[in-house]
Amino acid sequence: ARVQVRSKAPALASARVAPQARAADRASMAAAAAATSSLKPKLIAGAWGAIGASGAYALHRHIRDFEARTPCIVEAVRAAAASRDVQAAIGVGDLSIARWGRSSVVDERYGLARASFEVRGPSGNALLVYGARRPAKLQEAIAEALEDEDDEEDLKGWRRYFYRPWELKQRVVRAFTRRKAPAAENSEVAEERPWDLDTMFVLLGGDAKRPLVLMGDPAALPEYEALCVRRDAQAKSDYSRWRLRIVCGVALAGAVLAGGLRMTKSLRVSQSYGFIRRSLMKHSEVAAALGPGVHVQSSSGTFGAKYINARLRLVGDAGGAADVDVTAMRDSATPGGGPWRVMMAKMNVAGVSRNLDTSQF
């Protein structure tokens, strides 16, 4: 009998240690979850910051390289500055290009380009829109070169050398001789591709009703059709415009109604959620279990105007975490709903559940 008692003693000791070990594991897991949850907002903020920085850099690069990639921009500004009508409207002197509102399109294959931007003078501003065209002979040569480049892209691998054996010979010779060619021979000097101003008009003060045509036929530019002519808008009949206004009015009224209902619901949810949040942060048992600095990490459930059935995840500054289930109601007949009555409040800390004192809510 004594031997049996001695053999059972280590088993009883291990049985007592096992719950303590499980509680320690749960506490460590709760601390790890709290650390991960605190890191998640930082990662989200860092991702949005990286996206914002990338967008800002792309915008800065677009503005910085606008004059370099847009042909004939200097000639267009000089032609506008030399116009007497432009001088009378925005002043005599050098014109500067506004930093914002720049737009340009360059089609290398067809030799067409157009741009629109705001120019500022001593006494006013104007919107300058122009189109440029590459000379016919030069455009033919460039078009042939682009077609050859497309053909070269289609021929890849050893198939390319089958159709161009001289390139294989040159490659073999370079591989055996290993002679470095001078830098002047290897570097390709990019020749400037000249462009000619073809069309240009100016909107003095941004007035689209009175465009000032300085060169060519502005109808060839899409900007002139969109800003000045507006045939698509004028093609609608009065009845069609009336129907469009009715549809837009109904859509706007529906959007305002939905937004108002959503705002009202959000206010009600914020009131009920705020009541539970403030009560739990002031609760003495929650402070004793999690320590100072208790805050809500996440919440789920129903936060209604007269009924609450939710679960909240609480985390303290010391790393403790707890799940709290709360059910509360208030009288619907009382104006404003009356005071909340907490029916149940249960807190789970490291796998151990306890009922909270509802009188502190």
C-alpha cells in the first residue's frame, strides 16, 4: 500500500503542474496575438505610405519630364507670346508654363503629337492647345525603322540567325577576338527628330466660347471638339435633356437618402458601442485582469439602438488579452431609449471565464 501511494505522488504533482503550463501557454499565445495585432496597423500604414510615395514620385516625374518628351513646346510658347491678341489679354513678356494641368500625347508610329497646358503672363493666363506633325520624308524613314524593329522582335533565338546569318558571323568574330570597340563606335547618338507646328489655338482666360486660332485648323484636334464645339452635348433634344435631369435628380435624391440613413445608423451604432467601450475601460475587474492602458482591439456582433449582443477583444499595455461577451437592452417605450440594462457580461482570460459585475456598467 505504501508503494502504491509513493507511485501516485508524481502523477498527482504532474496533474497539478499541467493546468499551470496550459495557462502559461495561453498567456504567451495571447501576448503573441496582441503583438501581432499592434503590428498590423503599422504594416497597413506603411503600405499606404508606400503607395502614396509611389504616386507622388510618378506625378513629380510626369511634371518634370513634360517639356522633354513633348515636341515643339518651346516653339508653341514663342508663337503664342508673339501674338498681339495674346499680348493684349495676358500681357507682354515671357510666358511661363503652369505646373498643373499639363497633358500631352505623342504617337511615334504615325508622327503626330498634341499637347495642352496653361501659360501665364504678367497680367493673366490662357490655355494653349497645339498639334505637331513630323515631316513626311522623315516619318516614312521612321515608320520603316519601327517596322524593322517589330520584325526583329518577332525573330528570337536561333531563328533570327537563320534569317540573318551575317549577325551570327559578327557575333562569332567578336567572341573570338574579344576586342573592345571604342566608346564612340558602340554608342548610338540619338538624332533629334524634328517636328513642325501644325495647329494651335488659345483660350484666353479659359473662355471656351471664344477660342483664338493662331495656326491651322483646330477642328483636327480632339481638345477643340471637347472644349469648344461640344457637338455631343448640343445634339441632345430638349426632351432628352429633361429626362437626363430627371434621372440625375432621382439618383441624387436616392444617394442623399441612402447616405442619411447610413449616417443615422452609424450614429446609433457609435452610441451603443461607445457605451460598452467606456464601461469596460472603467470596469475594475477588467483593469485588475489586464492592467493599465486597456483598449479595444476588435469588436463583432450587434450594436443596435435598443439592443446589444457583441463580443469585444480587449488588450492591455502589459500584453494581456481578454474576450468579453456583453448583452444589454433598454426600454423602447421610454423617450430616447432610457438607460441601458446589462443582462450578461462574461470575460474570458487565458481560457478562464468569469462573470463581470453588471452594476459597474
